Amino acid sequence: MDTTSRFTDRKGSLLLIPAKNKRSLSPSSSLRMLFSKLVNWLLNTFYLGVLLWSFPRLAFRYFVRGKYRGTLGIRLLGLVAVRHGSGSCAWFEAASLGEVKLIEPLVRQFQHQHPDWVCIISASTSSGYVLAQRLFPDLYVFPLPVDFSWSVCKAVQRLRPQLLILADSEFCPNLVQRVKHQKGAVLLVNGRMTDCDFRYYRWIQPCFRHTLRHFDIVGVQSSEYARRFIQLGADPQRVRIVDSMKYSAVESNPQNEFSQHLRHLAEFHEDDMVFMAGSTCRGEESVVLTAYQRLVPAHPRLRLILAPRHVDRCQAIAKLLQGCGHRWQLRSQLDISGADPLARILLVDKIGELGAWWGTCHIAWVGGSLWGGRGKNMIEPAAFGTAVAFGPNTTDFRNIVQPMLAARAAVIVRNEQELASFIESCLHQPGYRQEAGRRARQFVAARSGATERTLAIIDRCIAHPAGGVAAVPKSQPFNARGSLTEAPPPASKLMQSTGR
């Protein structure tokens, strides 16, 4: 059997689509098909409405910033490359930067265990697409088509995946339905259902339940998320709690090659104390800068790294830095002219380096957590053994933040005064900073292994393609963590424990 696959563009490519078997449908099957078509129509209408509403902003990004150029055919029409050959194909979908980094170890371990499978990677955002191309130069990487029924139908016809793996909170209803229509398996890994998402999906629960019922496996980060998925309509026998893969997908050695390179590039010295504010959102840089300005007169060796969540905001941040009275430099200038020996502030304007920069600092503040934010990934700096702080608004990471605070592995700061106080404590009390970093690293290390558990579930799904893990014999049921032990509790018990 030929297990190789080739990808070609539209010109001269041969598209082989399996012939459909005609058969009569039962009344229940006809009703399900009618409801599916209704859902498709509603989703297409919704997507078109969002597209029209967002058109001015999207046009600005396309014509002024150059985003989406060369990818519109794929995004709007599903004109991905055509896969040739009869080998099995696993399609990994990651929304943005964080999810792309999250799935890298999973994809590499999957490749190692299944060398006869072809792996392909898609990403929703432009930044995620760029990073995926860099992390997976040996694989076919493409932007995810918009979830129109016609675009995902064309993409699935061309790629013919046997396995679709969605990461985090990517659901893509039309894509999921099309893959299942082609007899493929669909899995959600590292799934989460935040407070905001839960409220939203309850409004459209009939449609969302229809999508969830297509998933062979719903792998989630916590029991709270599991209960929410079940309440929204997921089959409780297909929901698996595997913890967060973010614990397994992070670098923990600050002396890794990339961090060492960046440390040398920025010319950080042994007597420098580096404070980094990463994943910052609008308005947070001024808070960080004010706290830094209060401390730097008494601590002249204090260095500041600013790494905004979106690098396209660097121009606005640069204007803020121009009036701060301190010498600063762009990360991109380090490659051209080298480090400025007088610069004490570094503004990171490159995509995909955030994780490595965390490895260069001693004190970390994770942004996206002030003034209505919902938090960003605080596991990356914690894994390096850095003293970690973040703001009070971290609802998207509540299942991580609560045990992290209980273990005293991080600190919440609510304003610039508390942030300055936290930094000053780390500067004046090296023992406090080192102990905070030790607890943070220990917290992350104790929770690794989710990637391996997720891979075990994927392997079981491949071994039982008819029904995924749910097809395991009753004598050997799967438990919530993917091992062959006792069966997960029934949905009724999970529902009772929520108090509903």
C-alpha cells in the first residue's frame, strides 16, 4: 500500500474523491440530515454577517498591513493543496501562537509513534500561521479556511484526513461535520470552556450540542470544564480529563540554546537584574513603565523587557517609550546594529520569541490581566523558575491560577504600586525571589504529562476508528486520564455535583 502523500496546487492536480454509496435513509436519519443542513445555513449566514461587519477592518489589514495576502483562496474557498496517495492523514488545527506552540510536542510525538501517517498543520490567525511555518518546516502548513460549508468541504475533499485534532477552544462546526461525513475521527485536545464561552454557547445550545455530538473525544483540562461540556450536550462517555497540555509544552531550562542566544544578543550581564512584562495588552505598558521608573534610580542595573501580545502595537508603544526619559531599543535592531550599551529597555517586536525571552529574566509579570483582560499564559515563565506575578483578571486560566496561588507559586498585583512593591521585594530580598521561582518551577513540573495522556487517547481512537475511545470494551474502560482503569462517572453524577 502506498502510504506517501504529495501536495500540489490547483494547476494540473488530480483530485480523487471516494465514490459515495447510495442508500435509503430512515426517517430519523432524514431528520438529522435536515437539521444538519439547517445548522449549515445558519452558520453560513452568521459567518457572512460577521465578515461584512468586519470588512473595513479586514480591508485595512489586507491593503495597509499586508495581512492575509496570498491566502484568500484558501481562507474563503478552501483551495488548499491536493493530497495524493493512500496514506492516513492527521490534521492538527491550532488557532493562534499559543496553540501552535502547544501542539508542537504532541505532533512530534505523534510522528514518532506513527511514522506512516501524514501530518498537516493549520492555524487560524496570521501570527499563528507564520509561527507554524517556522516550527514545522517539514510539514504542509496552511491557514485554516473560514468555516463556511463550501470552503471546508473543498478543503476536506482535497486533504482527505482520517483524523482531525482541534486544540483548546476551536470547534469549527462545519469542518467537524464534514470530516465526520467523510468517516474521519474528530478530537478536541486541551479543551476549555471559560465562563464567557459557557454563557455564549448556552444561548445556542441546540446548535452547539449538534456539533459536540460529532466529537469522538473531548479532552479537557479540568473537571469544571468537563461538567460544562457535558451540560452543553457532550456525550459524558467521550469526555476525558487530561489536565492542561501547557504544562508539558513549555521549556524549563533557562540555559536552553534560544534563550542563551537572546541573552547574548541583548548583552545582558551577570550583574543585571532583568524584569520582563510579557503578553501585555493596551494600557498595561504604561503601568509597567511607571513601576520601572520608580525603581530604576535605586537599581541602575535593572533591565526591562516589554513583549506585547500583538507586535503590531509596537509603534504605539514606541511613542510611549520616547517620552519616558530612558534609552530603549527594538528587538529587531539587535540583528542589524547590535545591542545599544546605554539602552535599559528592550521592546520585543518579533513573533514567536516570547517563550525564549521568559528564560532570560529574573522577575516576570504576565499581562492581559488588568482592566477587563482575561489572562495570558503564566506557565511559561513559571517553568523557568522565575518569580511570577500577574493581574487579577485571569478567568481564561482560572483552573491554573487557583492551584498556582494556593501553592504560593505566583502573586497577584492589581496596580502599579503593587507591581513596584513586588519587583522591589524581589530586588531587595534575593531569597524571596529564589524561593518564589523554586515554587513556580515545582508547580509546573508536578503537573506535566498531559501530552502523553492525550497521545494515548489519540492512539486508542486510531485503534478503534468506529467509535474512538467510546468503543473500548466494557471489561477495559478508559478512565478520565486515558489509562485502562475504572470507567469515568456517568453524566448524572457530574451534573449533580454542579448543584444544577
